[in-house]
Amino acid sequence: MALARRFSVDAYDSFGTIAAEWEALADQTGSPPFLRPGWFAAFVAGSGGRALQILAARRDGRLIGVVPLQRGAGVLRSVTNWHTPEFAAVYEDEAALHALAEALCERHERRVSLWFVNPANPDYEAIRASAGPRGRRVLTRRLELPPYVDVNGDWRAYESGIAAKVRRDLRRRRRLLDEQGEVAFEISNGNVRLDSMLEDGFAVDASGWKGDNGTAIASGAETRQFYTGIARWAASRGWLRLAFLRLDGRPIAFQYGLEDGGTYYFLKGGYDAKYSRFSPGRLLLASMIERAFDNGLKLFDFGGADESFKREWANGRRELVHLQVFPPSVPGLIEWAAFAYGRPFVKRVGSLIRR
């Protein structure tokens, strides 16, 4: 019991009151950029609408674990969207993780909704283990299978394992592009000309089908604000990587990523549709993967969906799920039934409850 009294879990409604401690804990635990307050602050600045509820575990007053959430309409949600590489808590040790998991499973909202959770991480099992004894129901749904390249060995050996037709096609397209003018590969950490480089990159990203279907960075004010904010924050930490393939100085392919802890995180990329016959996006991607080998990185993380252009290069995949926890109450039962069985079942459950 004496040990239990040393722990507390508090809730904060802003980043400013806990950001410095959180950042120090993230440094201590080697947490990736997208689990740090700077990432979440940029997300919240462009989203609005929901109140923050940051759960912070302490041992003898010292921060040992933190997980950022948003509260709205009776639901406690992870601070995530479809731009999120992965969601998890930052914690010092197993005791801190379980303190956070228990606090999550004791909430009184209709449900706790955590998006982009990796079931291979300890967070997933800690929440499930805490839910059962508290009568909570848990539902899990697969969201994505992001591919990655395990950067192991040397580039030539890795490249030889890529399908021969892919290698031949890329060599042919590079030769054709070389015939058009001077081809250059450029990568920047954003320490100079950041705004102009972002403008160049966002323009390339929006020049093709992404601009047409509204998925480009520049297609929405919130998305543009988010990626601009992340870029400025990440550049200040030395994590930003803006890569370009240029033809006679003109950017024809663009890649926006973060690099930290031996991992390159591919967040966004695009190419100028007028040059699509040269596959500039694939050429740039090949250069970036080769760079990962040359620089001694450990992982090239594609993130996002399991798309065909990623599978050409990937040698592994991880899983991301939507994890939901429902309380043992009437509203919780109805919410659980809605997600587990669909609306018709919920109507029948509701009619039984009202009798």
C-alpha cells in the first residue's frame, strides 16, 4: 500500500503546464517525434473543437508517464488523425504504463477511443489487461498495415533483392529524365529558406491527383497549418527532412519526412504530374532509401496505407488498430453494441432497456 500511495495520475488541459517535463521524459525514453508535445501542439492548433485531457502519471511528484487525449461529446479520444504515424503513451517503466492504463479504464465517458495503436507495443496489452477487471469491454479494428524497410546491410545487397523489372524500369526512366536536363537530388533539414522550400514542396504535392481529389497538403487550411507547424518545430530540433528531385532547378518530386533515433519517417510525398512519364516520385524514393543505407539508419518507415509503390521496396509491415474501451454502464453497453453489431442491434437493445 505504501508503494501505491507514491503514484498519482493527474489531468491537464493544456500543453504549456506540462510540456517541459514531458519533453524531458521523451528524451529520457527515446520517444519518436510524433509522441512529443510539439507534434500534438501543432495538431491541436489546427483542429480545435475538443478540450484537451492530458493524463500524467507521477511517482513522488516526478513525471513518469503521459498520454494526450481530447474530450468531446462524451468520448475521450486520442490526439490523432490520418496523418498520425502511431499513437502511444510516453512512460518511464512498466509501473508508469499500468498507472496510465488503469486511469484510462476508470474513465466515465461513453467510450475511450484510441486510434493508430500498435498492438505489438506494451500499451495495447496494458489497456486490455486493465479493462477486464474493471468490467470494461474492448473492441479492436485494424486500420492500416504500414510498410517499412529494415535498413540492414548495404544498399547494393538490398537493391539486388528488389524485383528486376522495378530496377530496370527505374534505370530507364532515369536515363530519359537525364536527357531532359540537369537532374539533382536535394535534401534539407530546414535550417535555411524553410518557408520557400515548404511552398515549393506543397506546390509539387498539389500538382497532380492529390490536388484534384483534395488530399494534398495545400488542399485544406488545417492540413497546411499542421504540416507547416510540424516543419518549424521539427527543424528547430534537427529532425526535419525536406527532399526534392529537381530538373534544371525546378522541383518535380517532393518528400516530407522526419528523422530521429535511426529512423526516417516518410510523412508526405508527391510529384509534378507533368513529369509523370519519368516516375520522379519513385526515383526520389529510391534515392531516399539509398541514403538511409548510406547514413547507417536502422529503419525507413513508410507510414500510412499499404500501397503498391511502398510494397516494391518494403521488407516488413506493422499493424495499427483502433482500440476502444467501453464502461460497464447503459450508455457504454449501447456504444459497445453499436460498434460490435451495428445499429439494428442497438435499436433492439435500446427497446429492451426502455421496458
